[in-house]
Amino acid sequence: MHTSLQGGGTPMAVPARRTSKAKKGKRRTHYKLTIKGLNACSNCGEMRKSHHVCPACGHYDGKDVISKEA
């Protein structure tokens, strides 16, 4: 019995040749983590999440939402 045949006698899908390290690496170049939704605060310039209060100065949408004592 042929080893690449499944129980019912139908051939299984098998790669024609082995994927090289270079080919595998080229395919994986876009697998990376990205930091999404970071913007500079319009008041102090610190990086903050979009649509969130700035943790450094407490401003959001041009208003002082959380009073930060200096």
C-alpha cells in the first residue's frame, strides 16, 4: 500500500518540495507587532492612545479632564 494514500484510497495533498529557509523567511517578513493608535498630545506633546485622556497632563479634546498637580 502506498504511504501517501489515505484510508479510502484517495491521494493526500503533499507539497511537491520542501520550503527553503529563505522562502519561509521572505513569507514571514510581515509578521510583526505594531503599536496602533498612538498620537502626540496636543497640550504637552507626550504620546498617548487615541480617544483617551493623556496620562501625563490629563487633557482630552482640548479640555483639562483630570487635574494633574505639578
